Amino acid sequence: MNPQPVDAPLTTSATFLVVSATHTSDSIRKIRKALSKVNGIIKNVSIRHPAANLTCIVGIGASVWDSLMKLPRPAELHAFPEVRGATHTAVSTPGDLLFHIRSERRDFCFEFERQLMDLLGDAVKMEDTTVGFRYFDARDLLGFIDGTANPVGPDVQDTVLITESDDTYAAGGSYIVVQKYLHNLKSWQALSTERQETIIGRTKIDNIELDDAEEGQQQSHKTLATLEDKNGNEHDILRDNMPFGSPGSDEFGTYFIGYSRKLWVIEGMMERMFIGNPPGLHDRILDFSTPVTGSTFFAPPTSLLEQLDA
């Protein structure tokens, strides 16, 4: 099983498409055909400039898995569970398919999306489309470098790819969680740099990690987004977040996308952020960043996608 390129490097441009199927027999056949041709579209667009590094990850949601794939569902695959804290909520929103399109050139993302949507046509309903961009030295719009905790080297595949010992039928795949966050940038910018750094858990200019707060006290975003199991082993995920926005529309945000071989790791991070650790001490970044979407998907190996129109 050859995995999809979930470990492709961060690019200067990305498009995130979340769509729902119309769930008719004709639409399922149309979707299966379109998904089987994703690699063909990539080749067709990439030939114009291979250095643009065009890739697309296809994620499939729980509600469409059975009719679309006709294979056992990955063991952990289910709809995104709403996480309701005392102050903030991680919302759950519709989505059967995710397309995570990446390239060094915006026009390549655009052309891939155009050809893909021509194939999907009325078989799907658009739930969300977000165009992201690299902001300076991989910073988010809050001004901090994003993705510092990502695994590197051989640890990447160990973090994101399911093995046969994990789940035989899901081997070579990866779980994906996406959330679209909108920032209250004016309120954030009204804080002192020192207060921002305390909330994030890193220094703003040079990205140096700050010490954790004592147990039982307010934890930083960095600490709450770090998950350890009962044996004290830390579990990573791969983030490929991208800023998005429009100053003219007063819209500023971060599109969170996390890949993992274990869905419970990402869900555990969400609980720590929204409920708090200890409960009641939620992640203070949520006072300035509000999630407006939340969906879960599974990225099957490329070979399974290519066989869908067989």
C-alpha cells in the first residue's frame, strides 16, 4: 500500500476543500470516478512546472465511507465529536470529503481545484473552501511561528501512518482533523507581547519555548496541545496549518489540519484545550480564536483511491 503524500513539505499556497456527498447512487459512482483520477489531475497540471510541488491529500469521512469504499471502516474513524467546555466549544460541522491541495504556486492549486470540481459536479455540495498562504517565516496571523512541535525525519511517518499492527485494513492511511479558526486580531494585538508569549508558551521573535506552569495552574497553548499517555509517553501529530484572511473583509484566521496514526491523540488535545487541564482552565488562545468548523477524515493509501473506478 503506497500512502498519500501526507508528509509533503509546507508550501507557499494551499487550498482546503470540504464537501458533502448528495448520497445518491449516481453521485457515489461519480465521486468514486473522480477520486480515482486525482493522481491523473496532479500529473496533468504538474507537467507545466514540476518544481511547483503540487500535491493533494484526499480524506474520506465516516458517513460516506461504507458506500464509497466498500471496505471495513478504519477502527477510529467517526464524525468529529463536539467538545463543549465551560467557555468555548469545538464545533462539529458537515463534511464527507476533504481535499488538501498544496503547491508552491497559487495558480496550480486553482487549476487542480477547477479540474477536480468539473469531475465531481453536482455529486457534491461545497461546505467550506479556504485558501491559505505562507506568512513570512511560517508564522500565523497572531505573529508566532506555527508547527514548531512537528516531528521531523523518520519520526514523521511513525507519527502519521497507520501500521498493520495498528489496524490491518487501514495500514498506510492516516487520520485527519480540520478546524477553521477566526481570530479577533484587534483584541489580540491589544495584549502586550509578554502576555501573548505566556498564552502561546513561546517567545514571539525567536520562538524559544517557555517553561511550563506549575501543575494545577493555567497552562499555555504549547503545553495543552501536548499529549502524554498514562505511561508518560508523548504523542505527536503532524500539523500543516495555514493562515488565511482578507484585511478588507476584516477576516483573519488559521486553518488547522492535523494528521495522525491515532485519532485519539488529536481528540485528546482538543479536550485539553477546550475543557482545560485541570478542567476550567481552558486554552487562553481560544479567547481570541474561534473555531467555526470541525470535521474528521481518513486518508486511505493512493492505491485504494486509484482502484475506486475499477
